[in-house]
Amino acid sequence: MSTLLQEEELKAWIGVKSRAKLMDWLDQQELPYRLAPGGRVVTELGAISEALSRSVNDNWNNPVFGNAGT
């Protein structure tokens, strides 16, 4: 079971104040989220962790992040 992250937590993490900016940032990062009753943004910590893992794997052969040339 994953930890549910509420809108206020997400805004604090990302450093935005508005819901629209939060949603734009989540969309740009391709992070899944849902709208709870009242339109509040929520996501799961597991969804963020999974997206970060994909990002690391996608960049594995990038010389800055991985083992390019080996």
C-alpha cells in the first residue's frame, strides 16, 4: 500500500502556491495524479517513486548519469 500525498504536501515539495501550477508541473514531469472531491490534487508516493525509477533507467546510458561507453 502506497502513501497518499495531498495537494498541500505536493505544493510544498515543488515550491508552487497554485493548484494550476502544481498540475502543470505534474503533467510536465509525466507524474500521475487524480482529483479528489473538491478538486484537490492527490497522488501516491509509489507513483512518484516509479516515475523516478523509469527516469533513471531511461538515462542509464547518458554520460552524466550512467555507464555510457562501457
